Amino acid sequence: MTKKIGILTAGGDCPGLNAAIRGVAKTAIIEYGMEVLGFHDGYKGLIDNDYTALTESSVSGILTQGGTILGTSREKPFKKSEDRNGELKTDKIVENYNNLELDCLVCIGGNGTIKTAHKLSKLGLNVIAIPKTIDNDVWGTDLTFGFDSAVSICTDAIDRLHTTGNSHKRIMIIEVMGHNAGWIALYAGLAGGGDVILIPEIECDIDTVANYLHKRHTQGKPVSIVVVAEGVYEQKNNSFNAHQLAQKIEEITGIETRSTVLGYIQRGGTPTATDRILATCYGRYAAQLISKEKYNQLVVFKNNCVSHIPLKESAGKLKTVKPDEMIVTAARALGVCFGDGE
Ligand code: F6P
């Protein structure tokens, strides 16, 4: 029997989404003769039965395109469970899934998407999840696609901050995304030669940071780069933003300090080669699992190869930076300050 599958992209967008859509659809169509439907705007499209049939030509030429041709949303059908007519959104999802006679739904997204996919599997839908997010905080996989592109964008930005900081002998602060994890700040901070890297997983203290920066200055190093993960602001005694942090550091050290919030630039543009390859291989593998009717799995990247784990093992968990992570100890060995006085 020819299988019929649905694909949706949900949560924050990132480079590589179209490569993943293409990887699933082309493999499903060419290798397994499946019928493929693309649902618009994440789970919203599934609730509203809003989809487009995907063909080889409709996914041709999208590998290098940022964003998602299907659109995305942060619709959480189990959270805001009723629609404006008082109908349960999850009932509509199950009804649409069954009426369309889908064999499986491929959900491409981060933690929220994976959690919803797992809950839908408990309502009887067959699902496969593909880990997508610039945050790289999906438990169970070494890498999510989108992360490498975000790290490259941030590293390029840090390189540019070095040149303007050198010209003005300033301390330059850059705030990067990452939600409640510090992976982007850690990787881009090391790649960009950051002197201070602040991440939510390591409790930091502004005075410690300021003293470190002042000491650098007295040692004839007037220019410093401080990379701050946005999640740091959730730390109990750090309810500040990048601009306030800059003001405080300038106040304490007497050194001109400027801040840059990189924001959504980290999620735009064409995917890196790494993300194109990872997303494509994730997509292909998802189609393979469906062909074997191996449902309710999360596709992962472990020990340098693509494999899968049961969805329930990842759903609801977060992969955060461990303080003894190799890259943290490497950074410390190079004298990078994490604001914790170590
Ligand atoms: O999850 C990706 C991400 O970019 C986070 O790093 C960031 O905190 C969040 O999305 C921003 O959410 P939104 O796109 O809804 O503003």
C-alpha cells in the first residue's frame, strides 16, 4: 500500500528547515513512492486542515533557502486546548489525521514540538520528530540543525566587534540567543575569541566579570569581548539586560563599554553546509523509519551518525551545558572568564 505522510515545521524558524523538508519529501517520493502533504504554520495547519501536496518539483531549489516554505507557528494544541468555537484542538488534529488517512506525521521542531508530537502519539497518531533549533538544547542528540548556522552568524558578528572594539579601545558586549541553554554563546564565544562567556548553566557575578575586565586592562589589554547568552538573565541575581550590563561594567571599570543584541539575525539566511547536510540526512532517515513503520521515534545525531531514539525518552527534557563539558574546560584553559571566579 502506498503510504501517505504529513510534514510540519513548528517553533522558532532556523536555516536548514527547507533542507529537512526536502530530505523527507524527496526520499519519501523517489525512494518509497509515498504521497506527501505539507501542513502550513506548524500544528495550526493540522488543526485547520490547511495543507499543500508536496511534489518533487515543489521541493526543488529550496535546499539553500532559509526559513520554511510551509511556515511555522508556536501553536501548542495541548496548552491552549480549545479553538474559538470551543472545540478541542486535539480532537480536530486526530480527526484531520484520520480523515486524510495519514500513515505518519513528521514533526520538525525543537523541545515544544517534540513534546506535542509525543502527546499526539499517545492519542494514536504515528509520528516521527526531527530535532531543529538554533539552541541545540534537544535532549538525546549531539546536534540540532540550525545550531551551526547560528554559531557561524554569531562568530562573524564577534569578529566584527573585535575590529570596532580595537579602534575605540572599548569593551564590547554581545547578547546571543539560546533560550535556557548556553550552547550558542559557548561555541561562538570560543570561535570568536571571547574573553568572557556568560551562560545560564554557570552562575555568574557582575563584579567578578568587571574585576576580570579591569585586570585585563591593567595588563595592557584595553579591548575585551563579553558574550552573554540571553538565558543568563534568568539567574537569580542577574535580572539585567545587555545594555544595563554594559552600563554597570563601564561604571565599575571606567572603561567605555557598548552592547549589541544580535536577536533574529541568528535565525535568518541560508544554512551552512553542515546544517544542509545534517537536515538532509535527518529528513532521509525519517522517511526510512516510516518505510519500516518504525514510528514514534526522534531522529538523532550520535557518535557521528544519524540514528533514532524513542520519542518518549527526549520529550520534556532539556540538554544544557554541563560545567565540565570539554569545551568549557578548554575555554577556561585559555583564560576565558565565565563570571564564577574559577
Ligand atoms: O528557540 C529558538 C529561539 O530563537 C530562542 O533562542 C529564543 O529565545 C526564542 O526562539 C525567541 O522566540 P520567538 O521567535 O517566539 O521570539
